[in-house]
Amino acid sequence: MLYRCLAYHSSAFFAARAHMQLLEDRDYFTDHVILKDPYAYFEAIRAKGPIYQIPSSGLVVVTGFDEILEVLKNTNDFSSVIAPSGPAAPLPFQPQGADITPQIEAHRTEFVGGDLVVAYDDQQHAFSRSLLTRLFTPSRLRANEQFMAEYSDQLVKDAVADGGCELIKQIATPFVTMVIADLLGVPAADRQIFMDAIEAGPPPGSLQGDDLMAQHQPLVVMGMYFAGYVQERRQDPRADILSELANATYPDGSVPEALEIVRLATFLFGAGQDTSAKLLGNTMKFIMDEPGLQDRLRQNPSLIPSLLEEVLRLEGSAKMTARLARKDTHIRELKVPAGTRVMLALSAANRDPRRWENPQALILDRPKIKEHLAFGRGAHVCAGAPLARAEVRIILEKFLEHTSHIDLVEEKHGPRNNRDYDYEASFIIRGLSELNLKLTPVGGAVSTKKRTGLFGFGKRAETKAAPATRYSTADTKIGSLLADPAAKAVLDKYFPGVSDDKRIGMAKSMTLRAVQKFAPDKFTTEALDAADAELASLPVL
């Protein structure tokens, strides 16, 4: 009892101490309150100036619009290698000298996400980026818009027929997953697996995972599948974008390694989930909370693109990005030595009062609105921005077309004057974890008819799966086998070290037979058959 009392008073002391701490002195990367609502923190930092170096960590935080633009465009002095992991993670080396570019490249694979296009610098970035730009041409997007319109129409009709929906997981994620899957040519049979992997993993910049690698679990799972797709498309090209990507060449005529194509396709698939799905949720929140806005949009749907740009400015999906000074340089008057980590607060730049008049307000006809930094700027501007804009515009048009009114479920989110929104606790992503909608159809009557969803995707059948009666390497997910000590022992017997293999741990939603085609030497048919014989005798937990 004494220890319990001491623990209580100790936790109360530290909670009170955190509460008394100045806002600008709190830790952006670990404070859940700030991560869920960063704007007051950014304003407190802005009060210190558009460029502020945190004394305790040396981290440079940039909140000014012009100053962030300067850094984004200066790829000569700033590296993007820490963009995926963020600026709080320690460097894998001790910076030495006025130019640490050789050190960065020597240790690139030790940075989390350092081998993704978003983290590349110089020629590697230019070459890999050249492969992506051919995916998002205006003609290709126009061709894909018909699919977006048909699929979103069915999703929204289903939701209206049900009288409402949870927007993020039930509509937004399936929609954007299906769109990018259709664009890339992912087989229909694998699309649900991809969505399950995305849903199971934490969002980028999340504090939920055991470590930073956990955030990349969905990319690892999808990467295993894309490796097979790329190999197939190189051997037998088809009339799809993935075949074009798999057989593309760099600007100098050289052929990319298959692994680089896999990384590009996987990153493209995973990155689009957060950008588009969160943008849809953030936009819908404004549509419901701004008085008269949804009626105005119904009367004039041509205003939707302007609304999207203003929401991107106010509530863009990316709160920040990061750069590492690779040379001794400066940001305006501040000297920035090589090795300095820089946090570019995009959300703060998009509310900079020096750049935007009345920056906290939603203004549909705001001048020069497309100059916001929600998608970045310069060499690393988001390649999928045109796709994100098209996706969200089209599905919003369908919501407004098929409803006479959209509102929030008050039992979940509270009344209009006292809303309760739950945002992802991520230092990168700005997005709602859920948004429960009440949908009134055109004509007013709510249908109770159930639908199955277009192509059987996006709405799963509401039938209970029969419980498993035995374990097998073909039907039981790896995660289930590893969770049972007896089954885990069988796996370690036939595949030594498999339970400690982080790559396998990141593929828990797959079966061992599915993993076999990516590692046939490690998971031979003979060993899998022998494991099955022993697993079949074990009771299923």
C-alpha cells in the first residue's frame, strides 16, 4: 500500500510539473496532447521567431513560411535522409567536418526509411523520381477518374443506405487503397491483404509501436508481394503501370535494380493511404462544422477544389518534415553546422500570419491558396498530390450528391458547439482516428437495404468465420503461430531463429506458405510439410 501511495504521488507530481511547464519547452515528439493538437505549440515556438533552436537538444524548428521554403529548395546543403524517421531520432554516426555527405551515404541503410525515395538525395533521388513522374500524368489520371467515380459512387450509396458510416476505416481507407491498387495493377485477390497490413500498422510518426521499425511493418509486408509482381512483370510484361515501372530505365539509360522498383511501388502504395484518407476526414470535419458550407457546396460543387486547398492549408495531412544539414550552412541569420537536425513545421508555415491574412479562418476564395506547403515544395514535392486531390474531390462530390444532409453522430463526437475529435498521436501525420457520420439521403428516407460493395471490396461480408480446428503453415497466420508457445517451438525446430527474425515478425498477417515464394531456400516445401505434421497435433488456442 505504501508503494502504491508513493507511486500515486510521484505520478501526480510529474503530471503537475508537466502541466506547469511552458508550452514551448514541452517535447513535441513524446507529448500526446501536443501530437494530437499541435497548433498552440507551434504558435508558442513561432513567438520565439520563425527559426528557433531548442537549447536542450540543438534541434532547429522552423515555423516561418519563407524560411521553410528556403530550406526545402536548398537540397545542396540539406539532406532528406531523416524525413521518414523524423528529426528526434539519433544519427547513426558522429558528424565530422564541414561536409558530412560521405558519412550520410556510408550509413544510409542505418537510417529508418533511408532507402526510400522520400529520403534520397542528389542523383539517386532524381533518377528514382523520374520513374514516379510518369505514373501521374494528366492523361493517366483522367483515365483513372472513371474508376474512382464508379467505386466511390457505390461506397457512398452503401453508406447512405446504412444511414451512416465510420468514414476513416469504412470508406476512406478502402477507397484510396482500391484506387492506388487499380492504378498499379495489384491483383484483386491481394488487395484485402494490403488493406489489412495498413490497418494493422501504426501511422507514420506514431508512438504506438515498440520502435520506429514497427511503423514500416505494412511496407515490409507489401514489399514481399511487390517483389513477386516486379519479377513477373519483367519476365512477362502486361498492359499495366506496374509493368511500365518494372521495365523502365533511368534518364541515363541504365536499368534500375528490381529492389528499387519494389521500394518505389511499395512506398507509393503506402504513402497514399495517409495523405488521401486523412485529407478526406479533415475535409469532412470542416464540411459539417462550418455553418452552411455543405449546402453551399451542393449548390455549387465547383467550389470543392477551393475547399480542398484551404483544408490542405489549415489541416494538411503532413504536420512536419525533417532535414539534416549535410554542410555547414545557415537559415537566414542562424548558423547551422553540418549534422544539425532541422524540423520544418509545415502546419505552422501554412498558418504564418506574415504570409496569410486571417490565417486561422477557412476562406474558400483565399488568394494564391495553391502556394501552401501541405505537399512540400521543390525537388521533394509530393508526387502523388494530383492523385490525392482527384480522389478526395470525386468522393466528396458523391457524398454531396447522394445526401441532403451530413452530420456527426453526437453520441461519438458531442454536439456542434462542443465537438470531441480524436486525432492520431503522430508527429508526422495530421488525421482523425475516426469520424462517425450520420447520412440523410436525398428525399429524406433512410433505407435499411444491405449491399455487398463494389467488387466485393471495402465492405466485408457480415458472417462469422468458422473457428480454426488445427494449425497449418498454409492457413494459419504467422502471428497466431508465434503467439502459441508450442507452435512457436515447432517453427523454431524446422526454421531455426525464425521467431526472432524481425522480418518475419513484420509479416505476421501472412502465412508461412505465402512467405515461401519470397524465401524458398529458408522455407522449403519439405520443411513446411514436416512442420505441418507436428502442428496438426497441437490444440488450437
